[in-house]
Amino acid sequence: MIQIRPVSDLRNKFPEIENLVNEGQPVYLTKNGYGAMVVMSLEEYARLIDNVEMKLDEADRIAATTKERLSHDDVFKKVRSVIHEE
């Protein structure tokens, strides 16, 4: 179940939020009824960004060894085709 809480719960109910986060659930915090931030465990955050960092490093290595450059339209067209398995 998605956990949506007011940002004041981070201060007032920290142990409860900490337990949810440690169970692997992100907690969405709102301020004045609008989304403000997401709290997640360090492990979950690392899992999300590790692959991104690896892919950016790979792209840097490829860019250093080739003169080929793609427009943002070409890049996003390729990304969309991968996402939609075209």
C-alpha cells in the first residue's frame, strides 16, 4: 500500500516512518497537500541509482572513443523503442 504522509509526520512520527522505509516501502511526503518528497532507505536509493551511474560511465567511455553524436530526438526515439519493445 502506498504510504502518503504529511511532512510533519517525519518529525512527529519518525519511528513509524523509519519502520516503513526499512521494510522497503517508500514514503511520499506532502506539504500543504502537495507532493514534496519521497523518503526511502539508503539501500533502495542505491539500487535505483547504481545502474544509472554505470550506464552514464559507459556512455562517457563510448563518447570518448567515437566521434558519432546523436541528437536528443534520436536518443529519445531509441529509448522509447526499447521501452515499448519495438
